[in-house]
Amino acid sequence: MLNQFVGQEMPELQKKKDTIVQQNAQAAKALVDIEDKILTSLTKNENIADILEDDELIIVLDDSKRTSDEIKVRM
């Protein structure tokens, strides 16, 4: 009921809310995608020592840290 009232009386506030909800959904999807990339990179190395030398994994972890920090700032 409140949602309908806000939509009718304050459409700009409703648009802002909708944008925030959409951004939160995109951020949640991005985090899931990052987790999948990390898990894939970790599981492809059979030897534990290979994980430390896997340049692709290092890049994925760096990207995930940067993306996670950006999402935290937005929230």
C-alpha cells in the first residue's frame, strides 16, 4: 500500500528506489559470478602448489577484490 502511495505521490522517489533495487540485484549477480570464477580457478589445479603459480587465478582474485570493494562503496 505504501509502495502504491509513493509511486503515485512521489514518482521520482519511486524511480530512485527502483534504480537502487536494480543495482543491488546486479551487484548480487556479480558477486555470484565472481565466486564461480574463483571456484573454477581453484578446482582446475590438482596440485596445491599450482594454485600459487596460477596467473589466471591471481587475476581473478584481484578483480574480485576490486569488484567487491566497489559494491561495498555503493551500498
